[in-house]
Amino acid sequence: MKTLRGKRIYFFGIGGVSMSALAIMLKNWGFEVAGSDERGGRGTQILQKEGIDVDFQLNEDEIRVADVIVASSAIKADDPHMLFAKRYAKEVWTRGELLGWVSSHFEKVIAVAGSHGKTTTTAMIYEILWLAGKNPTLHLGGFRVQDGLNYHFGGEEFFVTEACEYHNNFLSLHPHISVVTNVEKEHMDFFKTFSNQLSAFEQFKRQSEIVVEDCGSLCAKNIQHDQKGGLMFSLCDKDVKIMDLHLRICEEVNTQNCIFAYLAAKRLKISDCIIKQALENFAGVAVRFESKSCPHFNTVICDYAHHPTELAKAISTAKKIFKEKQLVTIFQPHTFSRTKTLLPQFVSVFENLPCPVFFKTYSAREQPCEGLSGSQLCQIVEKTNQNARYFDDFEGLFQFLQGFSKEETALLFLGAGDLPDILHKNSFIE
């Protein structure tokens, strides 16, 4: 394993949710940390509050004096930042390599991987360990609703981390417990084939002491929503009830996340009483079916769903909770390649909705030529659903939404891009 040499660490893409958490951890350990990022957002705001400088344009001087560069997977080899790093012969680490190095300082790593649900499951496991008095350290690919943070500094025994498969980042981890929530076709811009993706997950599991990937005989029964949108169900082992749970979060997919968190906690010999209390205290992760205050509509939800499976589940939950309202879905595709690779599944999700709206693609690391745009997706859906609409700016979208009733409409904003930030900047949501 690599060892960080020197004290000056500079991050390319420091504002990313994982990168910002790692940067703050290094600063807490005594390193001199700074970085660059083209976008603003919550990650950069947290960094600045922690006293970490963020450059929003190329800063050659910072690259020149850095001892080590850490580069986000979104930064390509021909990016000007990488070219400067090469010119000065800098040692460049990937985000995954740094996460592996950080994790090596803890006795027991609990890592959660999977195509869906890993952020929420990671946060649930952290909540259980914290309530159990284990003083865990947390690295999260999202922001906890409780404190708005994507990290927590605890002791040196437990490190709870989200484990992302993109660019094989999770293969830098050697977990005590790994949780694999599910595996679906994803990140084909990197993996190329589903077989390659499956092979990476198999390698991740081989590197783990204990693997939790099957719910076994555990299941959720008697699933209901309360009047405030909370989720109630019984956690059962076949027909034997283990506990009743009343969650503060509402998506039914969280029954599965709870089961994985429960199984991981039982491996650590945590009592059912503590697990129940922790799960019922859990307030969720930001932009996971999160209700937003809006001066223009009474019911506005933002959800991170960006894969067809996640979209279908979020829409299904919204239909159940807001069954007496007109549901309007606004989807911002995340990357051009994902839209192209999973096109039939995307079309299947939206072709029968009463009012599917599409927003300009969040390109992240890609160029339009690498796949299909949100506009093209809308045109394809429109062939079978003439109600489909597309907008590439907030002004057009806002004007369209003004045609709906404030009281009788539920707006469901979907996607892993910057649309929630755009809504916030334009005072559409608080």
C-alpha cells in the first residue's frame, strides 16, 4: 500500500462528497490540505467552514508546491490539472487509493457497496454503532440530515465507509465486514461489460473477512406509511417477528436497507434494542426522498435516484404517499453514457407517467458525444407519451410548473445532478 509522503496534499475535484470528507479527515490528522473544484455546492461550503482553501480555477502554484495530488475519478488524463501535475512530476493518488490508506488506520472497516442503497445503509450502520457506544468514524457519500455532514471523527476501532465500485475504487479496501446491497448493470463507461462489473464485486468480497450480501430469511411485513410519510413495518425472520419499526424516512426500499444494517450490526453483537432505537432515530440522508419547503407548491420532494430501478421505486413511493395529488416528475439524467446504456429501462419508467419532465443532463465527467442527452431521452419517450416535456434552464421549467395547482400537485425532482442546487439558488426551495 502507498504511503503519503510530505504534508501538502492538493485535491483535484475536492468538492465531491467523498473527496471533501477525505480532505477534512487529512486536515484533522495534521496535513496541509487544499484543492480545486469547478463547481460549488455543499461539499465546498463544508470545506471552507473547516478552513480549507478551494480554488475554482486552475492554480498552478498550488500544484507546483504540493507533495501529493489526489484526483477524483471525474478528472481525466488530459485535464489541464493533470497535465500540470505531470509537468511537475507529482505523485498522483486516486480517490480510492486515499480511501484505502485512510481505512488502514482503523482496526475494523465496515464497507457498504452495491448499485443502490449503499449511502443510506452506510449511514444506518454508523447510527447503530454510534448509539451502541462504539464511537465509529464515518466516511459517507452523502450528507446526513441530522447534522448536514458527510463525515464524523470517532475512535480508531471502527471505520464505516461507503464503497464505490466506479474505477474499482472499492478494491483499495480490505473490510472486516463488507455489505453488498445489490448489483445491477451500472458504470458501463468504465466497466464496459456487466461481467467485468461482477468480477470487481467478487474481488471486493474476497478481500473481506465477513460478507453480508443476502437477506436470508429476514423480510419486511405489514408495510405501511403513516400520515407524516414515515414508514412502518415488522422485521421478521420468516414468520417470527423480530421487531416493529417506525422509521422517520418513507421510501419502501429502506426496508431492505434496514435489513442489511441489522445483519451487519448483529455480526458485531449489537442488541436488537439498540438497533431498533438507532433505526427509528435515523433521520436519513439528504436528497433521499427529502421533503423540501417551497413557496410555490405545498408538496416538493427531491430524490437522488438516477438509475431506472431507483427511479421506479421513488415514483412508486410517491404514488402511494401522494395518491390524492397530481404527480409531476422532473428527472435530470446523470451522465450521457448511463442514459444510452440503460435507455430501454429509462423509457419503461417514464413512458406511462401522466407528466414526465426532463431537465438538461448533468454531464459530470462526460461529453455529449459519449451517449444520449436529456433532450434525446425526452424525444424518445415522447413517441409513446406526448405529455413528455424537456427544459434546459430553470426559467423555462419554472414557467411550465406555474400551470399546476399549488395545493393539488406533488413535484418529484429526481436525479444525482445539480438540479436541487439550481432550485435552491433560484429560491424555489429552501
